[in-house]
Amino acid sequence: MTTTQELSAGREGPVRRRPVRASVSALCYNLALVPMGLAALVAAVTGRSVRVYGWWRSLAAAATHLDPGEQRTHPSPARIGSHAVASIALGLVGLVEVGLIALMVMRGALFGLVTDGNYTQSWGGPSRAGAWIVHFLVSVPVAAAAVVLAHLIVWLHVRLTARLSGQQVERRVMPIALVVVAATALFVTAFLRQL
């Protein structure tokens, strides 16, 4: 079996899955991060961190279809707690991307069905067909970018979980995770201010 360490070294890739199935799996993984992170945080505080570590390894193995590798160390409750916080942050990014996909479906693909019928101020207006086409064409790349972000979150979290077990991972994993979380926070702030 391929371990996450071998995967990060580029020796062998993950099992190929159908793109739609892999994307749905990545979105579900993202949605699981917040509740699992909260449960892990509680477990770390109450002294049950060893059990939680098994949850992370199982989730990573299920998402990538890879053997998570050899467990080299038992992480301390503090490391489990910090991993839980990182998981919650990445999970919140995942919630934003799922919300963005839902918004793109509602306001893009289904635009003509969810508006009041006044298209004079809409992109592509004043006709209904023009507005619908423009909204659809804008929503497709945005939704695709959200799906790519979902796969990036899985990639980051699997490697952070491998790091938790004492495996060597790329140095770039933590900076990328911080940039993704910060960029999402800026995006949400800008989005809320324009409402």
C-alpha cells in the first residue's frame, strides 16, 4: 500500500476515481471537518485524545484510499487540540465553499426561476434569457473553483494528519493552509460587506 509519505514524495498517486464521485467525497470530507474538529477538541480536553487520533487516520484513509502510514508516535493532547483547531478552520473554509456552490446553483443555473422577473439591472439583462445565460456562465467557473478548493482542503488535511503521526510532510503544507484560511476570511468579509 502507498503511504501518505510516499504520496507526498511523488512515487505513486492515489487511486483514480470518477471526478464527480471524487468531488462529492471531497465536499463530504470538508463538511465532516467541523464536527470532528469540535469532538476532537472536547476529547483532547477530557483526556481521550488517543481515540480521536484514530478517527483522523480513518477519515484520511477513507478520503484518499491510501494506507495512512505507520503510526510513529502517539500525539499529545496539546497536538491533538491544535490539530482540531486547524481542522475546524479548514472545515469552516469547506462550509464556505459548499455555500458558494449552493449559491452558484441557485443564482446561476436556476437564476430565471429564483428572481422576481425584473431583469433590467441584471447582468445580461434586460431579457430573461440574456440574464440567465450570463449568470450561468459566471457560476460555472466559480463553482468549479470551489470544487478545486474542496480537493485542496482534503490534500492539506490529510497531510496535516500524517504530520500528527510523526511522518515527514512537505514544509509548504502549513503555510498553504494558513493562506487558504486567511483568503477565505477576507472573501467572506468582502462578501458580507457588499450585501
